[in-house]
Amino acid sequence: MVLFMNWLLKTAQRGWVLLTVVGVVTVGGFVIDRFHGVFGSQHSVETRTDNIVSTIPKYVTYEVDGPSDTTGMISYVDERAQPQQERFTSLPWSKTLTTTVPSVFANLVAQGDSSRLTCRITVNGELRDHQSADGASATTFCLVKAA
């Protein structure tokens, strides 16, 4: 019997930590649950899905230049980020797009039957890219990742 009492006493001495942790976790969980009810965090949060609309227009101008009798093809991305193609029979060529979206991806590729082509992309009058190509049936491209 003395042996059993010694074992019970040693177990109680070691088990008080476990009992204390269980008690603190139980009381903490109850308190947190009550705070959720008081502060209303169990209500769903409504998120706004309105699109950001800019009212400041952007003017993106594509330009291709070279010898005036050059013919060829131009591929560009329009204001809705859709690919477009146009043929030209003389240079210079230009196209201005107007948009109010917050950011524009501008890309222009030009190929002609001359030995020199130059492309430019300007946004609101500011030159953003300028490239030139030399060689037979010159091909050049300009790119503005975000305007």
C-alpha cells in the first residue's frame, strides 16, 4: 500500500503541469469564443468587386518610319490588348490609341521590303521605346510592358 501511495504522489507531482495546461486551454478557448460573439467577427465580410476605372485618358501612339516607297505589314496590340494587323504601301505610318484603363501593354512589329525600318511608341507624348533595323526586308519591333 505504501508503494501505491508513493506512485500516486509521484504521478500527481508530474501531472499538475498537464492539468494546468488543459485548464488554461479550456478557459482561453471559452474567452476567445465569447469575444467572437461580442465583436461580431462571425459575420461574413462583404468584399467589393467594383472595377477600378481611371478617368484620365492615355494616348498610345505607334509609329513606323523608313524609305517612303516601302511596303509591308504591321502587327500591334490595340487598347483592349487584342492583336491587330495592317498593311502599308508607304511610310511614315502611325496609329494613335486612346484608353482610360489603368495600364496598357503596347507592342508593335513592323516588316517591310526596304533595308531600313524604325519604330517608336509614345505614351502621352513621352517616347517609351525606339528601335531600328537594317538589312534586307528589315523587321523591327518596339515594346512597352506597362504604360
